[in-house]
Amino acid sequence: MIERVYAGELSPEMDGEEVSIAGWVHEKRKLGGLLFLLIRDRSGMVQVTLPKKFVPAEVFELAKNVSKESVVVVRGRLQAMDKAPGGVEVIPSQIEVLSSAASPLPLDPTGKVPANLDTRLDHRVLDLRRPRVAAIFRIRARALKAAREHLTREGFIEVHTPRIISTASEGGTELFPISYFEREAFLAQSPQLYKQMLMGSGMDRVFEIATYFRAEEHDTIWHLNEVTAIDCELAFISSYEDVLRVIEGLIRAMIREVREHCAKELELLGVELKEPPERFPRLSYEEVLALLEEEANLKLPFGEDLTTEAEKKLGELMRRRGHELYFVTRFPLEAKPFYTMPAPDNPELSASFDLEFKGREIISGSQRIHDYDLLVQRIKAKGLRVESFSSYLEAFRYGMPPHGGFGMGIERFLMLLLDLPNIREAVLFPRDRHRLEP
RNA sequence: GCCCUGGUGGUGUAGCUCGGCCCAUCAUCCAGGACUGUCACUCCUGGGACUCGGGUUCAAAUCCCGACCAGGGCGCCA
């Protein structure tokens, strides 16, 4: 490894020490006999100061001519200096250019000139050099680490199910066809059916951090064609209420971790995170319809899923009551996929739920049907072909415990958590209707 | 799938309503020069653009048509 310290590790107490720093030339300011370079690495920035009279002539020339965003290693003496940003500066004895950046840059990493999201995504590597952008992905990593640790502590086993599948897992959403040797196959739209099959295996509790592929031609700030989700499934539940408790614990663990370990990143993004309550409110679908009619003058027909307008209005009503996170439960059975358990007290309704965050759906889940005959009946009722589900159905013939679970969109969670204006901000290299590169 | 909006230097923009005063504005950027405490350094000189094709007109960045590209809303959903 090239020996170096991070900019963030330098402090005025190290005055006089010889140091090496490595990073990108963020900015360059020439004042005749005095030259400043700002060097950026993943920890932050440090100023390199070159007084013409006190540094070697060839070092001064090199620094004067190095292009912005070139990668350099700077060796020199660290000096405490009030006038320098961060209170320290490096007086170099040697500068090595490891990689010279071409010019002009397609994007300005200092952010002085704004760029459209589309331009930024076209040049995502340069975009990610902006500390504000990088902060999103540090938070993402931290939130996922917390999710893994929390679920593992709660007895969940992390699994990986196939991304290549032979047929539709749920019907509904469009699938991407791929060529699988002499056959046609598809990219998985969700791990749903495999998670359930594992409930028959005796694993009891599983989770997967899974990629979903959806071939829908949606074109919004809220949809992607490749998304990542935290998928959980747990067996021997008494009702979907057991699943809701897992979700509350998970969300709380993720937010707590980010609050505790990402203060700097949150500050860069200008976000203040509130500690979520231990229990999130539960509103049934029927209560939501009544509430919207009474308080938002919005009448929805029974039987359909909530419209985007209804969701947003509900979010506004709940915000005024002090709630950002809440469950909507007991959706009409017909609006839900075939594997959804009917409500025990009303065959029109289902044992299902969504978690809403600031007026948007980030989690969808339910208790699942574990009875073979009922499952077959529901597949037929949805107009699907029972034969396509034979390997899935087999898991229900030889002992399947009651179970339920959910899927949580990570990008959606991050978008709402950090108030990002577009879901693409929460993915390194997003895939949408038009974008396949980079 | 349906609907709406937009495309001007590398980047972000002004100009378009009401065609001519536009061999196109400003900032950043790039090149050269002056400057020893900058921190969006400052100042001087120079460089760089009307998405493409067709039409209307004496005259098109500006009006019309088409294509391509992009942004957004709805539906669907994570």
C-alpha cells in the first residue's frame, strides 16, 4: 500500500510532523509566488500550501501545472496554521502525480456549477466525488449493516434465493425475459415464493437483501427497474401483528444506527433524524377510507388499492397528528396477490399491511396462506395457471407452518429518510426505463 | 400504456411570449498574463453553444411539422 494518512486524521497538534497524503486535486488557487492546492480524500480535505521561496522549484512547477481532479501523493511537513481550512496545511517537499485528469471535466465535483441529475448520472464516478453524494451511500451501507445485525440478533438466517426464475412469481408485474441456454427464463421480480418455500424447510426465520427486477415502463422519481429490498419471512406467527413487530424493531435499529454513526453525513445532507416511536400506529383500510372522506373530502371506492393521491393526503393527515411512520392494514383481498391470507373475520379483506413513511409506501407484507387447498383455489381465482406453480406448491403439501413476511424497498426508505428529491439519488448506478449506462 | 413539459459552449443558464436590434447573455470552465494567505481569491486578454431533418418567411435560437433525446405526473408497485 502507498503510505499515507487521511486528511481527516490531521490536527494542529501534529505540527512539524512529516506526512504523506493522497487524493484528488479538488481546487487550485494561484497567487503568484504562493500556490494553494486543496487535496480531497474520502475523509475530507486538506490544504497544501506552496510558498515559491520555500519549496523546491520543480515541486512548485508541478503543482502549478497539475490539472484539477488529478490523483496525487503529497509528502511534506504538516504545519498548524489558523488561516488554513481545518487549521492545518502541508508544506510539500515532494509531489507525485499518480494519474493526470483530462480536461475539461464533464461535471464539476466542487459543486460550484450545478448539474442536472441526468448529467450527474451519466458521469456518476465524478458525481460520487462530491462529499454530499458520497454521504448517501455511507448512510446506505450503515443502515444495511444495522439491518443485518438486527435481524441476525432476532434469529433470522440470511439466505440467497435465485435471481433467475422459470416463471412469474406473483403475476402482476412484468418480467425481463432472458435467454437460459435453450430455454427462456426471467429475472426474479421478488424472492417471495422462495422465502415461503423456506418456511417449509424448518429455517423458521429468513431474510434476504435481494435485488428485484421489474420490467414496468414507469417513468417517475419513485420507481426503478432494478431495486434492492430487505425481504423477511417468519414462521409460526399467530397473526400478521407478529410481522409488524419485526418491522418496528428493524426500522428503529436502522435509524438508530444512522443517527449514532453518520452525524457528519447527515449534516452534509442537512437532515435531522428523529427517533421513531416503539409502536407505529395501525390504521385499517376501512378506517383510512373513512378518515379520507371525513377530513380530506376524498371518497374512494371500496376494493381498490389506495391511489397515490390518497396516500399523500393520508400522509399529510398523519403528519399533522405527529406520525411519519404508520401501518395501513387489512386491504381488500382482491387487491392483493394470491398468496395473501384472507382476514379471519371477513373474507372480503386480507391479513395484509403496508408500512407508510411520510405518505409513501416503503413496505408491503402479509400473513401468507399455508393451506394447500386454499392456495390452489386462490391461484385459480386470480386466473393464474396452477401448473406454473408446481414446485412452489409442493412445499405446501408436506407440512407448512403458518407464516408471514414483508419486503422493504431500500431505495425508497433512503429517499424518504434523507428527503432526497429522486429515488435515483439512492442508487449508485440506477437502472430505469431509459438508463442502462453507466 | 396514457398525459404534460423541455432540448442554447464541458457544466448550469438568459434570450423564445411579440421573428430582424443575436456572427447569442451571464457564471463556472479552459489557455495565457499580473498577484505571497487564498478558502466560490481578484484583475486583464483570449477560447468555446442554438439536438437533428423538413417547412413558412426578404429574414428563424425564436413560428409550424416530424424524428431523436430528456424531465415529470398517472396507472402499477418496493
